[in-house]
Amino acid sequence: MVGAVARHEYTVIGPKVSLVARMITAYPGLVSCDEVTYLRSMLPAYNFKKLPEKMMKNISNPGKMYEYLGHRRCIMFGKRHLARERNKNHLLLDREKELEAFQMAQQRCLHQKKGQAVLYEGGKGYGKSQLLAEINFLAQKEGYRVLPLKLKEADSTQCFYAVQTLMAIFFEIDTCPAYNRQECLRKQLQGMVQEPLHCLFNDLFFVKFPLSFEVSHMDDLARQKKVKACFFQVLQKAVRETPLIFLIDEAQYMDAASWEFWGTLLSSVPIIMVMTLTLPFTLCGWAQHFLQSPQAILVPISKLAATSLLRMACWELGVVSIPQELQIYLLHRCFGNPLYCEVLCQDLLSKDILLFRDLQKEEEENSKWESLSATAMKSTMYSISPATFEEDQELYVCTVKDDVNLDTVLLPPLLKEIAVNQLDQLSPEEQLLVKCAAVIGHSIHVDLLQHLLPGWDENKLLQVLRALVDMHVLRWFTQSQELPAEPILEPSSIEIIKQTKEKEKSDPGFPLRLQKELSLPQTELLEFGVPLLREAAWELWPKAQQIALHLECACFLQDLACRCGSCHGGDFVSFHRFAICPTKSSSGTSRFCSYKDTGSVLTQVITEKLQLPSPQDSFQFQTKPSRSQEVFTSEHCRTEEEFLDQVNRKLAQGSPEKDVLTTKPCHCEEILKLVLSPLTQHCLIIGETTCAFYYLLEAAAASLDLSDNYMAFFYLRKASSLLGQHSAFSFLKKHKVKICQFEEAAFCSLRSEVCFNMGQITLAKKLARQALRLLKRNFPCTWFGVLFQTFLEKYWHSWSLNQPPNNPSENKKKLAILQQQVHCLSLLWQLYNLEATASSRRFACLATLMQKNSAEEFANEAQVVSAYVALSQFSQNMGDREKWLHCEQMAIQKSSLCWFSREGLLATAQLMQALAYTKLCLGHLDFSIKLGFQAHEICRHLKKPALENLVLSVLFRSAFLKKKVMMSLAWPASILLA
């Protein structure tokens, strides 16, 4: 709207106005509309007529056009069908309670001989029409005669319309030709209504029975009463032959006279009525009286559970599994609404965003990184219903194209209009806050929101937030607040917004009390409580402002992109930023990958963490141990018993400053969700692909650290798409994103670990070798190379360790390279150890030796302990008892310095698990249980489920065997006593 306010003259501009002007010229004298208006009207198709396509000036693709024919009174004919038809391939999900209410109404009607009404109440798109279609199918299957009807908003203005239309369906005159309607009605009324009274139905059903003397002497009120009495008489006789069920969809549009008629009918005729009501609605007095009657029951319809919604998505797409990123996309946008899920799936198909692959063929061709999607999705499988499954049916899975960012996919027009309508209900200040929150992402921190709104003081921000929370537009996020596994009820957002606005107007003291209540919950995190609102608000930003806001978010979050304080800070890819900063320009990755303390509240609150290591005193090759460490080092453990006693002693008497188990738990999962994952999205949107690649590697490493292999695969696949297609010839390989050699090696190393977790052994070996080659530490491929490399590792490496270290400032990049080498070699010995051939054993032996040497060069006690544990396990598999026990003793001795870091605790837990397994094999069950119990406590605190499962397996076998031994010893004793 533009124009001068003083003159009170306005005009309307925009693309829609231009389209209307061209439609008036192209279709003169007709009431025409475009396809969006046609779909949003929700009117029957027979109210419209498709118009021929015409060229319009300055409009390239106007779309389909329709002529509106009008809403006439006679349209009751031809309305037998419901809005939705039952799909036998799509079973009704999470509607057992609603169907149970209908079945109970059937039983009460049968036993009490009175009418029963079931009214289903729910929001738009909750599946009420589909529920009626299922009830229609079940009722007809049981022998009921079902009369369905769907009402429109215009029907509420016509008196007695619902009864009139349903009775026309009952008499079966709604579909017969007009010239034969009177004869059909006469046959239906014969034997039920006296012939002189037939003329009462002339105005109702558009027939011309002769006016009788009795009816001519009746006034209008008497005629209405007589018509109702005739209907009661007809329905009573019909119910004696066949039970009746009336289905009324969108019953909130029913007129008051019809509500009165149905209320009286239920008390005298044993019929069943099933209705649906769409929130929000305002009912008339007769409707409220109907709901309060003892024969009526109101059943609220809940949203779909997350698992049911994802299964529905699989049905819509025709697949047996969808990737986790698509699951998150649907759950965040649908909020359990089946209609939204259906429309979004159709939109994805129309935009050609998904790739479909045969599941069985995918399993056969999974020797390449690009074809591992099916294997990766097995952990998140949502299968189709067994009712639709056939033995020879081909099973498909879908994946999202690599170059598609689902967070930036625009909403379909229908859903965007719904969301914008909800946004329009808010005040300008509330709209601005919602639009800024939409840029941040799904999880919003108050401090970041304040950063995007510098002109707002804290009181104003909290007041607007409180108003939005009261309207359920936003909600405070709690740790346990995930998408529900069970159906939940949630009121309509527009209705809550209106109620809150009315409350503010009617209560003058409301703002004062609100100001007193302004206080933040402990989390300070919010999330959207209304579906589609975030996506619609994000789309409303102009492109330039959108990029600027994403840049502000990226600069704000960069200081938080590292491990939490419990993990003593640092990068998830060890020494990542130290390895790449010298190779980047000021406008490259270093723009977002350098740490500085801004004093942000989020820095202190979100994880209470970021104790990042300083460049001066953190990562050195060999630091002088502290005084407490020297005392502890002098107490070297020489036996397993001493080692266990020392572990128990440290756990029992550790002070809060030194004992890692008494500190706060790890918050790396929150950092991944609230910092790293949003950072990748912000960098991609603003075009910083190099930064996006950096944070994708960090997110993948964090996911692997949290034992989430699929999300690691997802982040690495995104990183692969940034690099571009891999060339068959190495000399032709050119990445779209400029990365250093270390990042390429880390990329290969992370992919190797993901492949190892997925069981792709050959591909994992290939990627690990490639990573080592990029790190300038080649791993041989032949037996002669193994012999030569073994000789070098045994003799030359010991000489190189005696060389003095370089300048510490130049060693940071070498530390990063050594860490990656240790990681790749650890993967290689585990991979070769899975094979029982002699050559594989030689390769595994060399990998463990190289891992030990690299760890000693790294001068990291935790890495050295892990290397000796690996050597011990390999020697145990080889049957070399002497070397096996020697490596265990070396690991125990080196573990004394591992208590002062989280990485050291993890190495200690691995050592205790290995010792527990050793004692189990040797038959020392009691000692194995003690070691396993302590290892389990450490794993549980460190949140390492993979290692915890290994420990539990050893504990179970030890405890099981001990119980068997005790039972076998108790059996002879019981015989002697007997």
C-alpha cells in the first residue's frame, strides 16, 4: 500500500495486481481467478470452470485460470463424496484412540437404543477427513448405511442446509437427473409418508408435487414442524431395516437449524453421527447445546508422533527409508501435521531434489564413497507397511542431492500462505524478533538474538519474548524436549495469539505484571513452537539483508566452535586451526577459525566451556610435568593389582580441581548442535565455502567423537559436494574449494573412520592409505615394503627421537600431522587385524609399530598408552604371550600421567577394558569384574557408548561365568548335606 496519508488516497501495487489487470483484459465479463485462489478456496470443483490459456502482457507464465460459477442453493446435489478417499496402501497412523471412540459409540447405540454422536476436534491438516474416510470404510464393511457430507463456509448462512442435503442423499435423489428426481422421491416416500404430504418437500428438493388441501391450510411454522416429523418418521423406519451413520466433515459450518434438528433426532432415533470440527471455531447456541448432550462425545485429535510422520513420508515418496537430514527437515517443518508432510513431500518431488536408488543394487555397488548412502541409512530405517510389501517388490531409498541445502528450500505456496497469515497476526516488534530468530536457526539463544537487535535493551527484548512464548510462537528449550514419540495436543497458534491480544486490551495491569515476571529460564535457549513460521519469516528478508545477518551470526559463533571446558578446549580435528592458518589469507578460513574472547554471555553460559588453549603454553612436544604429576609419576604401576588400586584411590580421593570425574559433564554435543551445525549453514549461505568446509570437518569429527556415525557421514558428504566431482585421473583433480594438504588428509582420515564403522573394509583401507600419503608417511603395499619399513621403524626411528625438537612455534602444524598419522595407523591395524591371513598380520604388526613410534614422537602419554594397548591386543591375537604381557606392563606404566586430561581418561578406560578381557581369558573372573566396573564408570562419564558396550560385553561374560562356577561348586555341597 502506497499513498499520501493526509489525502487518504491509496493504491495497491505488486505482481498480483498486475496479474488481476491482465485477467480482466483477457477474460472480460467473467469472475476469474488464478490457480492459487482456486486451491485456497477449498470449494468443490463444480463451482469452477477452467478457462483457456491466453497470452498476457509482461507475464511469462500466468498459470491456470478458472471461472467462478457461484455458490448456488441447488449444489446440494452431487455432494455425496467426502473430501478424502481412503487409500488402501496408506494405513491410518496413530488414530487407534479415535477409532476406539467410534466403536464405543456403536456399542452404546446398540445397547441403549439411542442416537450417539462423536465429534473429532483438531487443527487444519491433522487428518480428520482421512479419519472419516476410514470410518466410512469400516462402517460399510460392518453393514451400516453411511451418508457422508462435507460442508463449506458458505453453507452456514443457509437455513436447514445440512439436513436438507443429507436427506437428499438419503432419498438417493442427489445424483439422479433433474427430470427424474420427482419420480425417485415418490418411490422413496411411498409407504413412509402419506401422499398428501409429499408437497411439503417441493421447496426442499426442487420438485413439483400437487399442493394438497391439508398442506395449503398450514402456516410456515406448522409446515416446518411437519417436515421434521416426516423426517423423524422416515429415519425411524429406515433404522429398523439398516443401521444408519451420518458423516459430516467441517461441521463448524453447519447452520443453527440443522444443529437443533440433529439434537432432537439423537434423543429419539438410534443413529450414529460422526462429525469433525476444525480449530479455531465459534459455535452457535444450538451447537453448544448439542455438545453438552449426554449422547455427544468430543474427541480431540492429536498430532502424529515423529515415527508415524516419517513412515508417512516414506509412503508418500515410495521408499523404505529416508536420510536423517530429510527426517530433520520434515520434523522441523511439519510438527506432526500430516497435511504439511504430504505437501512438502510432493514439493520435493516436483523440485527434483531427491535421488532414488534401488536398495539391493546400492548394497552391491557400495565400494565407492559416493554410493554408501543406502548403507548409512540402515540405522534410521522406517519401513513401509507389510500390507503393501510383496516378495518381488523392488525396495528403494532416497537421498538428497549433494548440492541441495534443505534449509534454504522455499516453502510451497499453499504452506507459505498459511505461515504468512500466522505471522500477520503479530505486532511489528514481534514480527521483527521472529524474523531475526529465523535467521539464527531452529535453536535460538537470547544472547545471539540480542546481538542481532542492538537497538533493543534487555527489558524490551525479554518483554517481546515473553509475549511470543505466551502465544506459543516460541517456547523455551529444555534438554529433554525433543520431538515427541507419542501424539501430543497443542492449541492453534492463531487462536492463542488472538486470546493474548484480547487479554492485553481487557487487563490494564497486564504489562506491569509482565515486567515484574521478566526473567530468563536457566537454559536461555528458545525454539519455534509453530510449524512453518521460521521458514516463512526467513524468506521475507531481502537477499542482501539476509546475507548480512547470516554473516553477523557466523562472526558471533566462531568463538564457540571448539571443544567444551570438560574436554579442555581445542579443535575436534586435533590442532586443526594451527595446521591451516599459515596457508590461508586474511579473507579465507582464518576469518572465522581464529579464537578471540569477546566477553559474550553465550561464551560463558551455553556450555560454560571454552577454555581454549593459548598458543604459548598449550601444545608442546614435551612439557615439564607439574609437581602433582611428578609425585604421581613416581608411583609407577608394575602390576595389574597395583594399577587397579591406584585407579580406585584416585577416584576416591581426587579433589574437585584435579579429579576429572567430579567436574561438569561434557557439552560437546550442545556445541555440535548449537554452534558447529549452524555455522556450516551460515557460511554456505554467505558464500564462504572454505570456511564451510572447515566447519564441516569439525562437525564430522565431533559426530564421530559422540558415536553418531550417520551424522558424520552426512557432514562429510556435504564436504564432498563442496570439493566437486572426483576425477578418475589424479593430475586432473581440481577442487572447487581451495584447501590445504592437511585438510585433505583429515578429510580422508574421517571418511576412513566412517567407512570402518559401516563395515566397508576395503574402502576404509584405501582412504587411510591416502591420508597417510598426504601426511608424508607412506604405508607399504607389498611384503618387501613391509620388511623394509619395519626395519626403519625399529632402528632409524629410535635415532630420530634423540634429535632436539624444533622451535615450538613451528611445531604446532607438526603436532596436527602426527595426531592424524596416529589416528590413521590405528585404523589400519584394526582393519588388517580383521583378516586372518599371514600377509594381513604383517601389515597389522607394522601399523601398530608405526602407531607406537608416532605416538612417542608426539610425546602424548595418552596416545602412547593407546598404542601399547593396540600392540597388546594384536600380540594377544597372534598368540605372542611374552610380547602381549610386556605391552600391557608398558601401557600400565605410561598410564600414570593420563589422569590429567579427558583424552588420558579415555586411554585409561581402553587399557582397563583390555586388562579385563585379558583376565577373563586367563580365568581371573573377580579381577576382570573389578576392572570392567571401573572402566564402565569412566566410559559412562565420558559418554563413549561404543567403548562402554565393549566393557559391558566383558562384564557380562565374566559375571555369567562366575555365576556358573558358583552354581557348580554349590551343587556337590548340597548333595553332601542331603
